Amino acid sequence: MAASQIQTLAQRIRVDKWTIVLLLLACVSIGNTGVQAAESPAIEPDLPEEVLRSEILIDGRSPFDGKRLTATEYAELQQEIEQANVVEPQVASKIRRLVGLIKLRKFIKQILPIVPI
């Protein structure tokens, strides 16, 4: 369409030139969105969980203060935590004696089932 035809069409519809300019800008911007989507960077595919589980950790974070630790420091810290969590069981001597007697009774029942104990 020639410029004169657009002017006569605008006069018939009673649209001012700013409306036409805005309409053309909207069309151009809509047309450019397809080009921008085609130029977007490729998205990296998600790694499967099996691959993530097999990765070797080269650093870690302290569970106490969140500081970054090397692998050896992290392993030492984990070992210290495990050693600190080990607690020797403390059982009263009376209960320990009763458990021993129950085990003895069970053993005798297996060997001599006829004997009433």
C-alpha cells in the first residue's frame, strides 16, 4: 500500500497518524519476538540422579558454621562427630544379672526341654 492509500484509509476510518504508528510498532515488536526466542541460549539438559550420585565431592560445608571444607577436612570432621556420638551403654548391675539369668534359662531349655525351670 502506498502512503496516499494509507492516508485515505485513515481518513475514512478517522484514525489519526499516531494510532497507525503505534499499531505498526506493535506489529514490528510482535514480529521480533520470534527472532529473540530463536536466539535464546540452549538450555542444558538435567543430569540423571545416577550421574549426580556418582560424582565425587571435592569440598563440603561444616554442619556447625557452614564454612567450606576440603574433602580431607570434611572426612576428619565426620569421623570426629561419629566418635563423639559413640556412647557406651550403661546398664545397672541388677538388670545385667537378670538378663544373664534369662539367657542361661533359655540355653538350658534348649538342651533339656523336659526339666521344669
